[in-house]
Amino acid sequence: MRSPSGGPHDDPAGDVVRWAVFSCLLVPVVLVVYGTSYGGAAVATLGLAAVTAACRVLLRHSEKAGRSAARLLSEDPVPHGHRGRHSRSGSGAHRGCHGSPGPSPHD
């Protein structure tokens, strides 16, 4: 049961990994019950365990990346009142830009 305060039991990636481990244990049993050889069930178990381990690593990596990205977004290195020396606020009109007389070589 999850704690209402959002404590240590509120780990969606951990829940996914726990269900995957449960599946890694359940699938070989079901395979053997339905007639697959023990060797085939063992190979399936090893494959599922490898996929589960890779997914766990990727989930943890993405959690760390998400936390560091959130931390970077929460930091405001530039004060709100200062936009820089050449920055302009407004409608986006550029002074001195009169357009080109013809199509550019990239058109």
C-alpha cells in the first residue's frame, strides 16, 4: 500500500522493476506447466532477466537526468530585470533589417 505522504514507497520505477522481477519468476513456471522444457524455460528466464536489468538501468538513468534537468530549470542564473546588453523586449521587430533585394542562395 502506498503511503499518502509520498514517502519512500512512492517509486513508480521501482514498482515497474518489482513487477518485472515477478514476471521473470512466473514466466518459467508457466512455461514448464504448459510443456516447455526446463532448458527452454531457463533460456527464457535469462532473457527476461537481461531485459529487466537493462530496463532498470535505463529507468534509473532517466530519473537522474530528469532530476538534474529539473534542478537546472529551477535555477535562474539571469536576474529577471536584466535581459542582457543587446536584448530587446517587444514585438520582435529588428532595427536596421530592410530585407534582401532577391532570393538568398539558400532559397
